[in-house]
Amino acid sequence: MNNVVFVLLFGFILASVSIKSNQITFLIAFSAAALFLVLCALTRIKTGLLGIPFLVALTLVWIALTAIWAPSFVETSIKVLRASCVVIAIFCGVSLLGVQRVMRNLPALVFTMIVAQYIAIFFFSFGVHAEHEVYLRGAWRGFMAHKNEAGALGAVAVLVFAREIFLRPSLFMLLGLTLSSIFLLQTNSETSFVLVFLGLFTLFAFNSFRLSRLWRYLLTLTALASIIVIFIIVVGSSISETIFGDPYGFTGRVGLWKAAIYYWELHPIIGNGFRSVFGNPNVNLFSIAQTPYTVLAPHPHNGYVDMLSGTGLVGFLLATFAFLVGPIYRALKISNITAKTPVPLCTAIIVFSAARAFFEGSILQYDNAAWVLWLLALAIFFQYFSDIKKGSNDDS
């Protein structure tokens, strides 16, 4: 049965990099989630709620509740089902397979995903953005719908192979790192290219420096203080007007953010319904955004603003603590991190993904490859700490 779980879980993750794969991956995720839930119940896994951490489960419950007051109950319920199936499948799948097996096969999985993109690029016309896509032409996207999604895959692959080279140098890992780096560069995804260095810093800070708990806390507090100071300077000056005054700023993202925040202000506490922004016919967000991107790219391009507008402050706080604050706090709290554990890599992927979510909508975004890999890192992370509590963990 473990082999069935392995094939379903890794098959679903591979399917997440396919272009226009919503139906395919949803069917696989739905089947996997149903099977894994039954297996978890039968084996009585005591990791949170059937392998799902409590805060993650609570977040799923809340987004389901938002369907009650959403513009369309049926449409929002379908979105909730699709998002929940992905979360359940990955968390329960990792719980069933175990951290060691997942980590052992992760490089091969990521290598397969990268090679698949090269096949699309060299053998299929859709592997590269076409000439008529003015701002995107020439950028690699592989089997994925957009270069930014492809860039996220390339960045995570770089992190995976960098970790493996640090632990077990080999020609295979070097080839994987080379192919991933070239792919990332050729996607022309500036966000992923810049933020991958943040991920690499996190990875090597945990691996090489082996910082004491005190130093990790100090570095984190310094980073948070720097962000707060920068925020105060930006808000309290004309810089904010320069950066956020133009709706076409950040390639049209500013207009999308303004429209989504306006939508959030309608129901700031409970939200307007999960992922309902730009899908509500009663609110003319197009005129607020002042750009055509609400039609061309009908989502806020910011995972946090998306959660805020759809699920309100309640959902935003739940998701932020479940998918970012909670894991980072645990990583900082543990005192005996070594390179052999999955903690450095998972923390690096989480930090990269969470930072990227400020510019792309990748929180609870169905089968999006960037979100799927973020979830996989979270699932490995939480399962590892659960194993430590039960005293059954061995270094991966």
C-alpha cells in the first residue's frame, strides 16, 4: 500500500507542473486525499488531525465557512474543495510515507520535474513564451502556464540540489544544480531569481554556521526590525506614493493590490469569500484597479492580500501562522539542527515561498507548483517535529 501512496503523492506533485493541469491534478489530488484520509484513520496516525497540523486544519475549516457569505456559494465551495484536497493529500501522504523516504526521493522527483521542463522547451512550441506575448516573449516556461511559476520551480530546485551537494557531492547533484540554475535564469523571473539568494542564505545559515539558538533569534529580530524601519520610512515619505501611486507599478500589480484591498475593506474581519476577489459581479474592481490586468490576470498577485480580501483578518492570521510564522518559530526554537536533518532545506523553501507570495498569489492556490512545493516542505517539516516528539525520528 505504501507504493500506492508513493505513486499517488509523487504523481500529483509531478502533475502540478503541467500546463493547464487543473482538472488532472484535481482528480489525482481528490483521489489521493480520500485514500490517504482513510489510511490515516485506519492506522490512527497521531500527528495533529490525521497528519494535518491543528492550525492548518483550522485554516481549511475557516475558508470553508467563508463560502456561506461568498457571492456564489457553489463556486466558492468548489474552490475550497480543490484547495483542501491538495493540502490533505500532501500532509497525509508525507505522514504515511515518512520523512526519510520522502527526503530520499526528493532530489529524483525535482530532477524529473526540471527535465520535463527542458523537454517542453526543446520539443514543444508552448515551452517558450511566444512572440505575441509582448512582455513575456522568449522566456522559458516549460509545461507551466507562466514564466513566474516556472521560475519558482527553478528556484526550489536550486535549493534542493544545493543542499544535496553540501551533504553528498556527486555528478548527478551537480547536473541537477546546473540544469536548475540555467532554467531559473532563462525564465526571466526576476522575483524568483532575487529571492532564491534569500533561500540559499537561510539554507547555509542553518547548515554551515550552525548558529546557536540565541544567534538565530538575534538574526531574526534584526531582520524583522529592519523590515519595520523600512516600512515606517516608506509609509512616512513620498516614496510610498512613488512606488504605489502608479497602478501600473510592479507590472500592474499595484492596481490589483489596490482593488483587492478595497474589496477587503467591505468585510475586513470575515472576508468576502475564499478567492472571490475579481469574481464578484457586484463590485466593479476593474475601475478601481485602473488597469486591464484584472481581466488578463484575475488574481491579486499577492498571496497575503488574496487571503485578506477573501477570508478576512481571521483567515489571514490563521494562514500566516499556519504556513509561515509557526514553522519559522519551530526552526528557530530547536537547538540541535544539523545539515542531515530536513529542517534547513524545508526552512529555506518556506522562507523563499513566503517572500515570493508578496508578489505572486501562491497561498492555497490549488495545483500551482510553487504552492505544492511549499506545502511539501511544510508537511516534511511538521512530520519531522512530530517524529521528534514521538522519539521515532532518525536523521534524513
